[in-house]
Amino acid sequence: MIRVAIAGLGKIARDQHVPVIAASRDFELAAIASPHSRLDAVKCYDDLESLLRAERNIDAVALCTTPQVRYDMARLALERGLHVLLEKPPGVTISEVQALVEIAKRKGVALFASWHSRHAAAVEPARAWLASRRITNVSVAWKEDVRVWHPGQKWIWKAGGLGVFDPGINALSILTLILPGGLALREAALSFPSNCETPIAAELRLTTASGSPVLVELDFLQTGPQTWDITAETDDGRLTLSMGGTILQIDGKPITTGAKSEYANLYDHFAALVRERRIDVDLAPFQLVADALLCGRHIAAPAFLD
């Protein structure tokens, strides 16, 4: 068993990491580092340094903290020879994640930038179907209610918190996997509330390697039913991924996919990386966000009130 510690016991850790580790044949949850939360029947510490000082037999660390504090924790764990899983986004900047890759190489340990939406059941079948077809047009609608998914979480509106790109990067992680040849950002429009440092909505226009248009619409103020859809028109039919990559349809007909949850698949992959001491850090989704923030046109939006 791989003895793993979780740093950061927020919603994503409680909803996904803890139950998946509990059900895993590869991992054992050994301890938790969190300044504000505790979990029954698991050793808990206020910070990762205290945890690692007390628990000498930890093999790996899953970092589920806010991205603004993740780099120092990841560096601490890697320098001690531990394998590290980074929740998405893997950090605040591309350069800090690249620095972590160099540390992991030097220490000979696994480092995993875990784009969880890529591990949803229908994503790999979608990639395989698109690989042999000519893509003519792609559209993405990724719209959810921040008040439901991140209630009272002020960090998401601070620099490095990504704002609407926190969920939106999930869509970009799927796109950069299923569309062959890479994507180029052509233009972006970003809506910034007057009291926030990160955008609350965005529209990105990209092109595939063959020049086909890709439109990505992101919104953090959607109420009612939530929308996580990707549609690709091809020379051989229309592919639709819905519900965040869990449902696949070709020309409106459902396609059977795997039954495992995305986080179960994610931890299966992390187990393989740990055993093989490999690095899996794809920065393509993060690069598109950085490009949008670098060159996107800013649009003033009303103040956001949680």
C-alpha cells in the first residue's frame, strides 16, 4: 500500500480524495495536514511540515490546498523524496510548476499534475473517436454557479485563484487531450468584477492545428441547471461530451463508456506513476489560461457579492 497524506481538507478533498483513497487497493490515507479541519480516525496536523516531521513512513502527498500556497508544500515534499499529486490547477504560475518538475527529476520521484476531468469515463473514448476524423468546428459551454461550488471562498477572487478559469480549466484540460495537434489562442474577452482580481466570465477563440475554430464560453454566474458541454463537428458526424466528460454521444446516440469515477481513474494513474517513479505534468491547459490572462481584453463587470 502507498501511504498517502492529504494537505488541505476542503470540499474537493472530502468529496473526492478521501472516499476514493478509502476504496483504493493501492493507497492508505495515513494523515492529514489542515489548519482548520479535522477528519475522524485519521491523524491530523496543522501544517504539512509538522505532519512530515511526525510521520516518517509517508510515501506520497496529495496537495488539495488553494493554489497560492501549493508550491512551497510541493517543494517540501519533493525534497524529502516523496511522490506528489497536485490538484488542479497545479500552481499559480507555469514557472513554479516547471521548477517542481526539475526537483522531481533530481529526486527521482513521481510528480502528477492531475487534470481530473481528463479521467472522466467518456473522455478517452472521445479522444479515440476524434483521432481518425477531420474536425471542422468545436464549441464549449462551461457554465456553473460559483455560489454553489465555492461558497464564501474568497481565495478564488484573489490573484492566482483563477476565478472562472478554476472550473474552466477543466474544459481546457479535456480539449487539449482530445483535439489532436494542439491549440492556439487567437483572442479572449475576460469579464472582471470591480471588486475581484480574477475574471468571473470569459470567451476564448482558439484554432486547432489544422485551423478549425474553437469557441469556449465560460461563466461563473449560471443559475439553475449547470452546463459542462463540448461539441465537435467533424466530417463524419457530431461528437458531444456532456456533464463534464461523463456522457458521450455521437450524432445524438449514447455511447457506452467505462463505469469508474474520474477520481478512481486518477488515483489508478497516480499509483502507476508512483511505482514507476514517473512524472506526468502537462501544462497545456495552464498555458492557455496564462495566454488568455496575458492578451485577453478586459471587460468591466458589476461587483461580485457572495
